[in-house]
Amino acid sequence: MDNEKNYSESKISSSVEKCLFCKENIPKVALAFSNQKAISLGYCSFMCMVGLLGDKAYSMLSNKAKI
């Protein structure tokens, strides 16, 4: 009986990152350039980044696009 598993334990890993704005899981893959920048900064999408940072998010994106 030592090898019985506790199936009531959470199957979700604690290493899943949450969005800084909406607290949803951050995706592993971005389909758009703007979302790539947002994910790298801890947001699930560019819209969440705009929701928290406002106009500063657009300037951060334009700086990244120039590089």
C-alpha cells in the first residue's frame, strides 16, 4: 500500500507563470510580435500590458521594433 497515489493532489505545476495584470497563465508561444514582447515581460498578451502600463507599453514596443 506504500505505492498508492493521492489523486486529490493538484496536477498543476507551480512553475506556471501568471500574467501581472489578469492573473491568467502566460502562454509559451506568441503569434504576434507585440505578444512576444508582452510575454517576455510577464503578461499574457499585449492588451494586458497596455491595461497596466498604458501608453508606456506602446513606447516599449516601438523601442523593441527599432532594434
